[in-house]
Amino acid sequence: MIALSLTEIAGLVGGQPHDIPDPDLKVTGPVVIDSREVRPGSLFAALPGERVDGHDFARGAIEAGATAVLAARPVGTADAPVPAIVVPDVIAAMGALARAVVERLDATVVALTGSAGKTSTKDLIAQLLQRRGPTVWTPGNFNNEIGLPVAALSADEATLHLVLEMGARGKGHIQYLATLTPPRIGLVLNVGTAHIGEFGGREQIAEAKGELVEALPPAEEGGVAVLNADDPLVRAMVSRTKARTVLFGEAEDADVRAGNVRLADGGRPAFTLHTPTGCSEVTMRLYGEHHVSNALAAAAVAHELGMSVDEIAVALSEVGQLSRWRMEVTERSDGVTVVNDAYNANPESMRAALRALVAMGAVTPGRRTWAVLGPMAELGEESLAEHDAIGRLAVRLNVSKLVAVGGQEAAWLDMGAKNEGSWGEESVHVSDVRAAVDLLRSELRPGDVVLVKASRSVGLERVAQALLEGEGEGVR
């Protein structure tokens, strides 16, 4: 974060200093919400959690080097004072501080949202823009009213680009986030069925996602809305913004588009990148055709910020995945390939991952593919139909074996597969992670490809981790 005195911070967030020996003392490090991440000069934000209260860790944060604590109540005692800025609402204060800091930066703020692919696309944009200068981006999927300020407050005077992921649990969320870190470039990837149970329908999701383009400055002030030409609900957002619009996708009228899309080298996407200033060839290191759309979105943003088509193509051919458990491909010494895509799941990302799995298996004739799938959360009334459809898709794609892990939703996956065709033992329903690992260890053989995917709450990454930690154990 840019260096600010405790007096300045108190003024910016409407707080009261408590037990501060020197009001001119400055915060020179990041704002952190985990006391274990404190380093000298940090500001520790004490947040109440589901199981613990950050205020209980305030003294430890100061002892670890934090300059002060942002707190909802005094955290010291007369005998052992703890320097703090006390505010009515710590989360709101973090947002106010983020807004104040971003306004002092000479950086281009790029914000993105969408139902699927946000984090992967954010990672691509960050890696492209890093080649042009200092870039700060959202770590992982810190995309809510807590994570967004933490990400923004890690920027400093040298930052040229601030790339921020924005999530939404309902109407008004993105509108609020955009007031904390006003973007100049806003990107909407897609409108899918993730969180449809909370929103009530895709049209309601589109309404919420479109708040991003409504928050952009008008075209004459540099505002740019980057929209997916292949998604009708996103394309329709052109009418909701005063910013200049740039379309990306495979549609012929897209400003940044892909031609001759294909999968090469075991499921890695390749295509011809077309931009208003020329075209160039791209072969990505990432797995899955779904990354083509993500790459086009990143290319559109990079092109707007001055990168040439050749620079973009080279960068897209070299970038990797920054965030964990997103199509992480690891080949064991015995030839078994484990694809850990267990960070999250929705119907769109499930379909994309299954297609990537099949493409990887097709590289070698006779190579078996395993889809170890768990529940997709927050689908509401659509949950049965969506899980059933994914099970059926696994059959249609000719996945060698489906292992559905968990309770009712997993049973629906298994049911869909078995109702789609005479699969018999090619689909199996197991109760938990341990049962899945035991099954895999007893039946895997060299050359198999194993995809592991479910919503984050399921913790299915433990299957992938067990297969890699116990490499070769029980494999025939």
C-alpha cells in the first residue's frame, strides 16, 4: 500500500485513534486480514469470523510487526496498549480506505466478472499486462467486499495496472464493489448458471453482472466495456453502458476473435488471434478449449492497453495458471495423469472440464479417462436437472468411468449417466473422499487420466492430493 500515516488513515475511514503513541507513524506494508500474514509495517484488519474473532489476534499482529489494528472496538488494556483505529464497521472501513488509495494511484483499473472463468481470465490478463509494467491483481478469487479491498490495497505508487475480479451473490453487489475501486475497463465474460439458486434465473444474473458496465466512465473519459460477443445476454449489455464497447469471441463481428480453433498437444487450445491491428498464431500451455474465450477476453484488454497482436500472441502462448486447483495437470512417474480442477464447479465449467479430459485421453489410443465429480453448489431448483445432465454428458463424451462422490447430488450424477446408456459399472457412486481414493488406487493403471472436480465446499481436491502423495500406491 502507499505509505499513509495513522492519522491520515483514521480520517479517510472515519475512525478514532486508540493507544497510538505517534500519530505520524506510517503504514508501509499491506493490509492483511490474517495475523499470520503480518509483516513489518502492515495494517491488521480485525474481522469477526465464523469460528474466531480477529480482535483476539490483535496483540499478536502488533508483536509480529503490524503498525496498528483496524478494529471495531479498542483491543488493548491500560497495562498493555495496542495501537488501533476504531471504526463502526471494519469491512466498510477497508472499502473506504481502498477507494481513497485507488484514487491516489496513477493506475488503470481493470475489473472483470462473469459466471465462469473469472479467476483464470484474471490470471491471464495479469500475466499479459505484467509485460508492460508493474501490475497488481486479485489473489485467488478474493472477489467480494473483503477480498477486493485487500487486493486493491496491495498496490503502490509504481503500479500501472490493477486487475480486479468482482463476484456477486445478488443484485447490487457489483455496483457496490465498483464504487470501492472504480474501473476504467470493465470485462463481462459470460452469464451462466453458477449461483442460479441465489439469483433466481439467468436474466437476473445478467442484471447483476451488467452493473459493472453501468459503472464505467463514458467513452469520452476513456471508459471501455469488453463484452463476450458469443453470449447473447452479455452482448445485450452494450445498451447499458456509456463506455466504448469492444466485443470478443468467435463471432465474425467480434473486434477480437479466434479463427481456426483446435485442440493440439493433448488438449491444449490453438487458434488464430484476430485483432483490429492484425492477426497472429497462438498455442496455449493451458488445457481445455474453454480457455480460448478466456484468452480472447485477456487479449481484448491487453490490446486496449497498447500491446501489439504479436506481443499478445507470444504472451498467451507462454502464460500458465497462477491460481491453484484449476486444471492443474500432474503426470505421475507411473504415467497416470491427475487433473486437479477441484477449486470450484458449475454446469458450464463441468462441461468444459469433461471435454478437456476427453481431449487429453484421445492423445494415446486406448488411454482411459476417469471423471471424479462431486456436487455443484447453489443451483437451487435446477440442481437435479443440472447434475443429471452432467452425468449424461460424461456418457456421450465416452468418458471411461465416472466416479460420483458425495450425497444426493452425486447420486443424481450417477443416475444421469446410467439413464443415458447401458453403462453398468462404468459409473459408480461413492459416499466420500476416502471411498473414492480407495477405488482409484485399486483400479488405476499406467496411462490413465483422472479429472477431479466439484464445488469448493466439497473439498474434492483431497482426492487429487491423495493420488499424488501416494504416487503409484495400489496401481496395477
